Amino acid sequence: MSDAVNHSRRSFLEKTAAVGAITIAPGIMLHQVASAKPDDQPVTDAVRWGMLINTNKCEDGCTDCVDACNAEHGLVGNNRPETDTQYIRKVTLREKQTGHELSLPLMCQHCETAPCVDVCPTGASFKRKDGIALVDKHICIGCRYCMMACPFKARSFVHEQVRNQTLSAPRGKGTVESCTMCVHRVDKAQVPACVEACTQGEHHAFIFGDLNDPNSEISQELAKHGGKQIRADLKLNTGVRYQGI
Amino acid sequence: MKKIDYKEIEGKSLAYYGLLGGLGLIILVALLAVYQMEHEGHYITGMTNQIVWGMPHVFAVFLIVAASGALNVASIASVFKKEAYEPLARLSGLLAIALLAGGLVILLLDLGRPDRLIVAMTYYNFKSIFAWNIFLYTGFFAIVGVYVWFMMDHNMYKFKKKAGLAAFIWRLILTTGTGSIFGFLVARSAYDAALMAPMFIIMSFAFGLAIFILVLMASYKWTGRELGDDILVRLRGLLGVFVAAVLYFVAVYHLTNLYITEHHGVEKFILLEGGQFTQVFWIGQIILGGLLPLALIYAPGVRDSRQVLGLICGLIIIGGLSSMYTIIIGGQAYPLEMFPGYEVSSTFFDGVVSNYTPSSYEVALGLGGVAIAMVIVAFLIKVLPFLPASLADKQ
Amino acid sequence: MIKRFLPNTFIVAALAMLFPFAGTADVPLPVINEPEGEDVECVEPEDDMIRNHMNYILHQRDETMHRGIRTSRHSFAECIDCHVQPDEQGNIASIDSNEHFCRTCHEYSAVTIDCFDCHADRPQEFIEREKPADHPPVSLQQQVHQLLSATEPTAGDSK
């Protein structure tokens, strides 16, 4: 299947001079990388995946991104909100001084110098070369130090036995997990589930793409209108940026 | 070198077996709690995605900090060459090893995947202070073990001082590492301070000595051996200095935070509005753990009372546990400052103070670690000559 | 001398006579349900797989996890797809059942595996889950809204 898609992609690219990301089928987005990474090739740091979220387009009551993430990863709640896993959540903000209100989705920020990666004793918390912060649950011992260290409280600990896992997210009791930027989808040249849901819901608050490519939609949007990091003073160089905060 | 007669305790009385049995029962209950936690998952505990480290870690960090402090007495004898403390050095080394073992057992059994201990010992990320701590803790066992061996072996006695120096330096690095677990975290307002490491060192002096004095008094009283006032007066004096020093570090920590506007939120929380955390801080850490012991140590009239000395040590231990509770759990309960100037709310408890109620499983595990430390001491003083036959005052 | 140890000798001799029966203990050999079909072959020779499957799995997991290599030859999910299939009655074993393909051998050889603590123990098509098609997203949204209203922040909230 991948060969057939590669051929069609290459010919498509030859005909197109477009700069923005183009949807050719629901959930399938063209990246500005020359071609999708073949399955047998390792990831490289030529690409750095990132997201740009425009909070002006994010509605207060909308939870499309959260629902999509939960469905994608089989995150079924156990009616225990204090211990149930959340990879992404909607945060509502109200500025005390001015009364200004906004909401935004908050997930693992995939920092370049991630504190969670620094503190993990076994190296289970690591950064893939293409910028995605992951937990290698094979060597996670469940010490939760990364959860203490994360400036965005992005990580969750699995507090109970899990069964009927999805293919995208092997997850189990006693390990720590967080948003993977849908690495299983990204490797197949798809966008993360939250981005897809927001796009399909016609909100268009998310842009996903390659931060290392100056011609990608995300890079151009960042160059034109800027994008802020949450807790920018920590100088973590996050892969997720926001507009409107 | 004066010849000190070290002798194993007899350890045949009903009370002794009762002690071992009682401690064994506590350990059994702890193991049952661990089985439940591991089998069902941590949702049965009070620890959540907001408060990720709870009572087990309060006990464990307290024991680990006290362990390095318990070695102080031996260091004063070997490194600082105060002969009066020489007879106490073996017990000091033993207590250090026992307390560290108890603390580590708690940490290991609370892991989400305790079956992956081998992974923890074979995969290392050397940027992680946790990974360094694994080396520091196992190295501590080895170095103090060698140190105690040298103390007991006539042939190796001449190397004792070198081993003592190595042990002293190692435990300073170890306690620095323990404090840095919190000091290195930029994420939370209560941590991210270079002061955490030296504060933990000074706390180790106080906690370790308090436990040492209690163990010393108990083991001599319960075996009918003589324990002179001379030794206790010296140790009591040391205790006063250490407790005062701890109060100084705590004062500097909070006063500095009060100066920095960025940290006003967390200071207001701990000092005023934190509910249980405010109470534990003021009553547990400051009054019971600091001011009251100081008053009792320096008050005239109670200087000779061993009961009061025991009370002082007990208060310091309560204060120590309170300090750990305030730092570890209080530090997590205060929300992360991600959006300064904004009121924050979400389904993931952003922007709100997190609730924490210790569960019986956690407290059982914590007490189990204490019991393990005590069993190690109680058992080993019976099989090896750790305790001098008499610590009566020199005439 | 022999008189003194005579009782012990009898006991040891009696126990030794049980020795030939040691091998007939009541542990059933594992029943391995091999995938159906004449042309169906494992990705590696069977002998190799029996002895070395753990090495393939362990190597592949690091390749996939850290380097993003997702070839299907040694993919764990592919192993499951082939080896964990319904029986004639249409029942499919989960890891909790002692008829699961992996569990039969691993229980016999007393080697603990924890793969299925995290990985799905049967192909996705046999896992009953609330698919978005069966239940419209509204229900999940309602669940989140319930959560949002249940966790109203209160200023200065503390116990």
C-alpha cells in the first residue's frame, strides 16, 4: 500500500506548486516533506513536528479535540477524574485584571529540552529525533518523577489494569503516558487525531506540520503572525505554540 | 586507643521476641498493602495524577535523609577525631544502613512497576538525578558496610579513618542528591531552589541524630546496660545546634520566597491558606519540630531528664515527617503557574489546589519501611558486637 | 554408627523410591493452536521462532519505539493478528483465558510475560469497543461536560 501512495504523492507534488497543506482525503494531509517516511527507515532530525493552536478560533464549550483523542487511544474513563488519564484537556482562562476569557487545548508540549526527559532515571521518557516526546513503556518503572517534573502537568499515570487496548496506544497499569502527537498516525503521513477533528469540525484552530521546513504552513503562519509558548520563560523551546495568549 | 568492650546483646527475653514479632507484624501488613496496590493499581491509594507522590514518599525521603544523618556520630569520631564519640560509631554506621534500607524498600515497593527493578539497575539516564541517586544509595551501603567492617576488624582498624572520610563525603553527596530531586524541578513553584540541597543536609543532621539518640537510649535501657549522662549531654547539645540550623534554613527559604513576587502564591498557600498544609507546616514543622524542641533542650531544670530527651527526639521526628509532608505533598498540591494573572480551570484540575487524603495503604507501606529499619538494627545488635557493654561515664 | 542413622536411612530410601514417578506430575502439555491453512507460514522458521521469538520481539520494540521503524515482518501486532484467532465456535481467547496462544506455552514453561499489560491481546476487529459509529460523539462530549461541571473550581479551595 505504501508504494502505491508514494507514487501518487510524487506525481501530485510535481503538478502542484501549492504551499499550504492540502487535504486529499479525510485525515490524509500532504506534508511538505518530500515523501512520507518509509516504514523501514529510521526517523531523522531533518523534520521537527510541531503544532500551532489559534486560541481565537477555539470555542469554550467545544471538546472535539479531546473526544477525538479519547476515541483514538481508547481512553475510557473509569469515573475517577482524579486518576483517569487525559492526554489533552481544554483549559478555560479568565484574566483577573481585565475579565478577558479564552479557552485552549493543552497537551504535552513536546519541548526541545524536555524536563521529563532529563529526570527519567531509566531513559524511558525520551525525545524521538523528529521532536516527539514519548514514553517507552517497556522500560518505564512507574516512578512518576517525570510527572513531578513536567511544567505543563501533561503526563498521566495508569492507576488501574487496562484491557482491550487500541493498536495506536499500547498502555497499561503502572506506567506513565502522555500525548504522543499521534506518532502512529504521523509515521503514516496523517495528522494527529485532535488536529483532524478540529479541522473536520470546521473550527480550524490547529495547524500541524514541520517546524524545520520554512515553507510548511505552520512555519509560514508562525513567521507571519507569531506564536507563543506557554511558560516561555522556562526556555524549553516547545513544539506546540499558541496564538492569542 | 582505649579498649572498648563491645558485646552483642543477649536477645533472649520475651520482650525482645515480642519486639521482633511486633515489627514483623507491621512489615506483614505493609506487604499486604503493597500487594493490593500492585494488583489493583494505584487508584486505591490517595495518590492521583495531581498528587503523584504521597505518604510513602514522605516516609521514604525522611528515612533516607535521616540515614545519612545517622552516620554523623561515626563521622564525628573518625573524621573530626572526637574520641568521646568513638564507642558510638558502630551503632551509627548500622543505623545509617538500616534507615536507608527501610527508605529504599518503601520507594521500590511503591513503583508502578516494581517488577522492573532490574530495568532500573541496568538502564541509566545519567542526566537524571534519580539515576545518580541509585548509584549513591547502593554505594552508600557498600562504603558504610566497609567502614563498619574496618571498625570491627582488628586488622583493618588502621584504615578506619580513611573509610570514615570516604563515607562522610559520600553521604554529603547523597543528601545533596536527595535534596536536588526537588531542587532541580523547574515546574513547581515550591521547588526549583538551589537551597533544597543544603537544607536537606542540615535536616539530615537533626533527623538522623534524633533517631540515633532514641535508638541508643532504648537499646541500653531495654538491655539493662549502663548509659552515662556524659554522652547524652554531648548529643543533646549537638541536637540543639542542628535544630536551630534547620530553622534557619527554613526561614531563609521562606523569606526569600516572600521577597520574590513570583513566589507569593505558593508562600501564601503554605503559610496561610493551605488548610491541612498550613497546619502541618506551622504546628508540625515549626512548633513541634523546631521551637518546642529548642525550648526543651535549652530550658533549665530538664537537662538531666532522659524522658524529656526522648520527648525532644520524638518531637523532632514528628517535625521531620511534617517537613517532608509540607515539601513533597504541599509542593504538589499548589497548582502549576502556567498562566500568570489568569484564573484557570479544566477537567484535569489545573488552577485549583489539589486535595489529598492519605490512604491506609500508603501509611501502612511507610510504617513498614520504618519497621524494616528497626528490625535490621534489633536483629544485628544481637548477632554482631555493635554496642559497647557499657557507656558509663568515665571516672 | 549405622544403627544410629538407620531411621534416617529408611526415610531417605523411601523417598528415593518415589523418584521414578517425578516425571509423571500432572502438568498438561500446552495445546498450541496454530493458524489455519496449508500455505500459512510464520515469518521465520518455526524452530527459530520457538527459541528466539523473544529476541525478535525485544529488538523490534526498540526499533519501533525509538527509531520509528514500523516494518510488518516482526511487528508484534502482526504476530497477534495471525496467532490469536477465533476457534471453530467463534470464541476468541483473551490473555485472561488459559487458551490464549501465548499463555499456553508461557504458563507451561513458567516464564512470566507482561506484554499484554499494555498491548492488545487479540486483533482489533475482535475487540468490542464503543465505536464512534455506534455511539455518536455527543455521548463522549456529554461525559466531558459532566466532568467540567463536577469540578467547578472554588477560589482558595483547601481541605
